[in-house]
Amino acid sequence: MHPYQPLNCDLYDYLELACLHGYELSIELVDGRSLTARALTTRTTSADEFLVLQGDGESFEIRLDQLLAITPLTPGARFGRIQLAGSQYAP
């Protein structure tokens, strides 16, 4: 995997909001795959940041720079589709 590319802080706020409210998300990945899962929290290591999700009864995580876009499926969500890839800072 490539070196981690941090997200713009404004975009990170949408992930935090999704986790705070436990939104069910439609998630598009930069490799073309898509999935649906509930946002739980974010996790940071010394080198990477992850979105922790729950789907099919199991928790898993996705490195933030692998997210192309998120769309909340939860009724009354406070935002719509947010594109994340292409909005990253240079290394």
C-alpha cells in the first residue's frame, strides 16, 4: 500500500459526525469497490488513520486515504455524499 495521505481537516469532520451519530454509510473505495457499513469511530496510529466500521456483525477498518466517497443512508443525516479522494494534502 502507498504511504498514507492525510485527509483535509474539513473532510475529517464529516467522518467524525458520521461516527458520533452512528450513521449507516454507503462507502465508495478508490479501488472501485463499494460497501455499506455503520460508522463507529476513527483510529489513529503513528503512521495512518482509519475509519472503524461495523457490517455483517463484525467490526473492521479502512484506511482513510482508501475512501473515495461516503454517503449517509441514515434518515435525517446532516450531510449528503462527500467525496474524500482527490481532496487530500500532498505528502
